[in-house]
Amino acid sequence: MATTTPSAALIPVAPVFTSTERLALAGFLAGYSGLTREAYELDLRQYASWCHRHHLRLFQARRADIEGFARDLETRGRARATITRRLCTVAGFYRYAVEEDLLDHSPAAHVRRPRLDYESHATGLDRNELGALLVAAGLGTAGEHALISLLALNGLRVSEATGADIEALGVERGHRTLVVTRKGGKVVTVPLAPRTARAIDLAVGERSEGPVFLSADGRRLDRHGAGRIVRRVAHRAGITKPAGPHTLRHAFITAALDAGVPLRDVQEAASHADPRTTMRYDRARGTLDRHATYIVAAYVAGAAR
């Protein structure tokens, strides 16, 4: 594969691709950037490798072949959400090829996808645990405090937090703000709670540009370094549950719902494209205290006297 095309790093076995397939891969990936492109590239690498092992060219695959790829992922223990995402990527690739007249029809058009589980099984922190975590973070370094605050009080994804730059800090209508690049490349401005803004100011110090969060060697903090910080602070707070950056995002969403923030506003704050994703967290909460049985019992009680 030519090193000048966007798909150069896709897969090392170049002979598996015809020139038309290579053009389709390059064109499809060229429409994306950042983490989204990396995810799609990984999905297509997995699919192309599977096709190569089964002596299939990409444009020779049929619907049954793509469903066989999905069954193979399932056999290897991949989560339903992962399988569905990879099938969506494959379908998007073939759809692009058809739209560009590189392929007559998409073999993935009617591929069956796993039904997603809309219950959240992520580790959750309750209000007291979240408070203890923030207290422990405040007793640590400024960088730890700022990172934990952004993850727990703004619900940022770890990539959004570690990708934050000092130049993106600002003030808007009296609010301290941070401009972040969301999943899919969407750029949004988020407000910072006073404690978060103070922690970030201390973490940044006299620096006027570059990453907000630095690792010990002076480079931008990556997701692995962020994970280590979260685990260290959780241990300091006496939290025995497995904890990572997504645990704090999960805690932010459930805390917002518990505090009575409308579902639509929580969806926007969490940057969920599909409201059903936010609803997963709502269903996972301990909602016995607002179960309909109490309302119905109170309603009928008047007529049962």
C-alpha cells in the first residue's frame, strides 16, 4: 500500500487489496480524524484481516461473510457493543464505496446486528464516595485535583480531559470555561465549577500554552497516566471498588440524575448523541424510592377507604 494514502497504516498485508479497494479505504478514512478515525481504522483492520484469513477480497464479501465475521467476534468474547460498532464501520465503508460508484451494492446493507443491552453495568460511585474522592484529590497535587474535578464534575471523557489545552481556557458571560473537542470532533464550550477552575489554575501555574495536564516527564498526560491518577486517588479515599476515568464520568451522570437534572440536560452535558445512552445510567440507578408503586398506592388509597 502506498505510504502517501490515508490508509497506509491500515494493514500490513497490501496484496489483499485491489487498487479500487485501496481507494475506497483511503477515501472512507479521509472523512474522519482523531480518535474517531483511529477507531474506524482499527475496525477495518480487524475486518480486513478476517477476510484475508478466509481468502476473501473486501469487494468479494457477501452478507453471509460479514455475519460470519460477527459470529467470529462473538466467539472470541467481544462485547455486543463492540461487535455492533465494528459492523457499523464495515457497513459505512461499503456504503461509501457504493456512493462513490466503486461498488455496485453494499453486502452489509441488511446484516443483522446484535441487540444492545441498554442497562449500564459500569462501576458506580454513590454521592458519599464521590465526595470522598474529591476530598482526597484536593489533598493531593494540583494536577490530580484538577483532573479528578474535570472527570467527576464535568463528566468529561478521559480523552477530552487529557486533550485539553491551556489556550482553550477562557471566560464567557461570567463563567470560567474550557473548550473541549468531543467524541466525533465536535467542539463545545463547557463551564467550570469554581473549585475546578481553581484547581486548573494551580495545575497550570505560570504556563500560558500547551497541555493542561502534564506527565512526570513533561509531556502531555495520556489516558494510561490519567487512569493511574484516578486509581491512586481512589485508594487514598478508601474506595475499594475498581475505579478508572469512566467511573467518574458514570458518577457524574448518575449524580446529575439523582440531583434532579432533566434527562435532556444530562444528555447534553455528557455529550450523548442518543438519549438511550443516558437512559442506561438512569435505569442503573437505585430508583426504588421513586417507583410507580408508591404513586399508584397513594392515588388509590383515597378510593379504598
